[in-house]
Amino acid sequence: MRTPVSSNGHIQREPVPARQPVPLDPYELFPDELKAFAQWVVWRAEERNGRITKVPYCARTGGAGSSTNPETWSTYEQARAVADAYTGIGFTLAESNRLVGIDIDHSIDDQGVIAPWAQAIIDAFQSYTEITPSNCGVRIWLHGTWPDTGRRKRAGDGGLIEVYAKERYFTVTGRHVAGTSFTIEERDREVAAFHAREFPPRAPTPETATKTETAGTLDDDDLLIRAMKDDRFARLFICPFEQLRLPGCPTRSEADFALAIQLAALTNQNPGRMDALFRRSARMRPKWDEQRGAQTYGQVTIAKAISRCPLTVGAPARPVLISLADVQPRRLDWLWAGRIPLGKLTLLVGDPDLGKSYASTDIASRISRGALFPDGERAPQGNVLFISAEDGVDDTIVPRLMTLGADMDRMRLFESVRDDHGDRMLNLDHDLDMLEVAISETNALMIVIDPLSAYLGGKNSWKDDEIRRVLTPVAALAQRRNVSIVAIMHLSKASDRRALHRVMGSVAFVAACRSALVFAQHPDRENRRVMTQLKKNLSGRVPPLSYELVIPGNATPLIGADGQPLPLLPVVEWFPEDRPSVTNVDALVSPVRSRNVDHNSRRTVQMFLGSLFGDAEAMPAQQVFSAARQAGVSKNMLARFKEGYLSVKESRTDGQWWWIKPGVRNPQNAILGERIRAANRPDQGHGQVQRV
């Protein structure tokens, strides 16, 4: 019998004369037993690569959801509360529930009638069944034990059957198919029979069987025991993807291919044995049997692995050669045209106190918002990963980003590497796989390393061979992940060298990057700096850009964690039409202008201190240093150009160090007065720095 779908979405076994009432809660008819589990997500229909995809989200945070990460799951009540902001809600399958979900797609025709072949499956299970969001299929929910992680097959006239029991989430509609159970039934025996009937074991082809029989003297178990001695193979074979953490395996497909390569070498490139062993591994998933034209995804992967297999067991190593006639040229992608290429390493270099870090933060902020770059080009919107050894997260990096208007949801900080021994600083020489994991997890478009020298793992910065061994894999990672890695470095004080050779350390730093931008004092305006090209392997000449660090007159202070306003921070104001009189990069970075630089630094420090103190006569030293960091003023600058400001320790036993304003006759009274003022009213901040 063909089953029609009624106007309210319920499937009826017999036509009814009157329309059934629609529940006020669309999920009212969904079984209550699953509403008790905290395995719920919300989902939104989004276009990905030209296809509409049901993308899961965490109902509690709004962040990405995952069928394999319980931290992104929520209660039914939490998902239901925000469901109206999404396309719908869904339930994740876990082995602990013994749930089996059977999707029968493309089984309802345009008149709302279920196909006979699909109806037979529904009748066989007699468990809770509902219409899927597409209105073209049904989903059966039941309890049982499914032998595989998941399987799918074509059925009927263009239909598709998919069965899953874990590591998937199913959308929930509550649109119950009338005539089926309102509860999820125990159907273990029916599940086993369905599996045996619909998904019988594959018979090997004569060619495969012959190769399998003649491929060595070890059986599969002995072969695996021998292979497990290799740590990489063992991890590829037994680790769930979420725990894999191997370089070169940022996605499930790349992990599949990595194991297939290993199996090709292990089995002397026997495709039948490779397939059998792969099915025993943690990499096995429903996608392995999905069709890719005339072959399945697994068959395509095996063939590709055999063609790329570096060697077979016992065979000598051989060179891997590529015919350049077979390589198709492609256009170079840019993060910022002419300045920062995608998939490459870029250096930002310059003397201290010129705003390199500030400028990189401004660029990152524009990328997070998809805003215009200073030259008017539209920035691609994406996520940014910071790796910083010098600036505090809460008192410098975050306040700067917020002041610059960054989309903070797109900003991440690589804080450390955590292993069995605790947390430690990233080491680019040994932890490149950790960086690749971070890129994959954050989907970063740009990485800022500040400064690069802090993450070289103790390598000698002046030895070419050591630096090349570290940076060559970093550059390869950038290309493999198509991410821009922007590293910040200082210039040396060697005034007799060309700008290209003033980058601190070995010339290998500049050799490894594809683009380098240098920051220098503006030759005509004492408050301005210039950013211009130092190395331009991949582009033609682009004009230099001038900029200033400026606090806008209408700036509003950020509020700190203690509820008090923070000192005002500058923004980067660019002047794309400004053309400095000196454009030669060697002349720009020459230290002969040291007197002018000193003059500018002295003026910067005096303006900063005057703004910070306002009418106060004393201020705790730590407050001065913290404000200076946020304003881009270094301790060295403060020490050199404070001119009249005194450092005084309180007379109390537990007293702290204070800075005293010039002209104050009694520092201890000034400190006492400032303590009284602070106790009687909240600190509203002091004056305003106009330019730094």
C-alpha cells in the first residue's frame, strides 16, 4: 500500500477526511526518552561548495558543533530555547545509547506518497519514524547493535539508505509517521537481519583473491603486529581522528590517505589486502564505500596510494620525480596584494618602537572584519592565530584588538604546547605538527608570530643551516595549508650594511620568506612611520604606506575586569596618499637619523607621561609600565627619556615603588595624597594622549 503525507506533515496510512491538529510544540511527538540526554545540537542549512549542508552548532555557545565532541552538545531544553534562531535541532548518536538511525532518502514522491520499497522497511521495524527536513525521506529510530560504524547503499528507484549508530548527528523534526510507534523500540534481531540482507560481505574479485593469497607469508594479524612497532602506523591505525594529532593529517581524508600509503608499503601494494586491513582500522567510516563515479572512495584512495607509495617492503629507496609538463600553472593568491601572499612566509622587520606589532594587529583586525586595507583593497575575511612571547594577553593583545575594532570571535592565541610534562612554549623545530593542528582547529587564514626568534627552539640565529632547517618546513606548512604566516623581527644596529642584511641574525631568515616588509621612521614627518617593501619575490613594486599611532579625540576607554576604565590606546591611522621624499629602502632604515629618532622618542615619552599623570603627582610604577606597554612605549624609552620623573619607594615597610611627577617637593606626601584620592573616588583616568 502507498502511504500519503497529510497537509500537516504527518504520514497517514489511510486518508482522513479532516486535517489533524498541529501540536504547538513541533517536537512534541519526538520520544521523551531522548530528550533526557544531553546530546543535542542545533543546525543551520548553509551552502558549502555549491551544496546545501546541515551545519551543526553548539546551542550553549553558538560555536561550531561536532558529532564527535561532547563539549559541543547541550540539553534538549537548551537546544529548544534557541531553535528559532536556526533551521532546526538535532541529536548526536553515541554507542552508550545503543541507538540506530536508518535514513531512507528520496522515498517520498511529489504527491507525498512513500515508495513501496521504503514502506516495507518501515513495516519491518515498527519503531518511531518521522519525516526528514527535506520532505523527501523518512528516518527510523530504534535500539539495537549495528555491526559497522555506518553503511549506505542505493535502493529502489533513485533512493538511498544510510545507517548510523555513532559519530553522526541526526536532524529532528517531530513530524511523526502515523501508524508507527511513538516510542523507540528494541529491534536487535531485526537490525541483524536487515544488515545481513541489505549489506552482505563483499566477495573478492579473482584478481584480488589471487593477489591476497600470494602476498607474502604473514597473515593479517602477524602483519599488523609487525607494523605496530612503527609509532606513526600504530597511531594511524588505532587512534580516533580526534586523538590523532599527526603532521600531514589535518583532515579525515588526509588521514585516510596517510594510512593507505602505509598499507601499500606493508602489503607490497596489494589492493585487496589494503582494503581488508583498512576496514579493521579506526579510519574506517561510511565514506569508504561511497561512490566516486565508477569506483568507491576507498578504491580511489587505494589506487592513489599505490601510485604514490614510496617503496614496498624490502625495496630500496628511490627518487620521486615529477614531470613538469604535467603540472598545471595556477595564479598566486594574496592575503594583501603585493604585500602579504597566501600560503607563504612573510617577515615584518624594523627597529624597536616603530609599531610593527601594532601594525600587524591592525592588519589582523581588518582581516577579521573583511574590512578595507589601507590602500583600499578589500581584505578577505578570516580567522587569525596569534603566537606572542612579548605582550600580555589581557593587558596588551586583547585591549589593542578591541580598540582596533577586531571581530574577537575570529581571534585565537596559541598559548603553549601541553604534554605529559606540563605546558611549554611552542618550538617550531619540534612542534610543527602542533601548529598544523592549531591551524586546522582554528581555520586560521593568517598567523602572527611575534617575535620569530622566540620560537626557534634555541637554534643559533646566526647559523644559516640551523635557521633553514627550521624555516623550510614552516614555509612548506604555509603552502600546504594555504595560510599566511607573518613573522616579526628586529633590525640589527649595523649601520654599514644594506637594509636586506640588517635583519637580525642569519640571511636565511630573509631567504626563507617570499615577502618582507620593513618599518622605518618617516623622513619628512616626525610623528609618522613608513611601511615599505624590503623583499618582493612574488610581486612588482607597490608604493610605501605611511602611518601614525593616534588616539582619536572621541575615543572611549575600555572597561577592565575590575570595572574601571583602562588608559586610552592608539589606533593606526594610515595615509595612503602620503609619499615620503625618501623611498630607497636602504636610506629609510639608515641609522644616520638617530638624532631625529631620539628626538621623536623623547617627545613620545613626554607626551605619554603628561597624558597619563594629568593632575596626579604620583602613580604606582606598575601602573605606569602597564599603561606604557598598551601605548606602545617600551621600558627602555621610559628609562631614557623620563626626564625629571623620579622613582621613589614608599616609606612603609610593605611599600611599593611609585613614579613622582617633576617639581613635587615631598614625594611621600604626594604618594599619601594619591592613596587618599584613590580611596575616596574611582579612578577616572587622566589626560588624553593625542599622538604616540
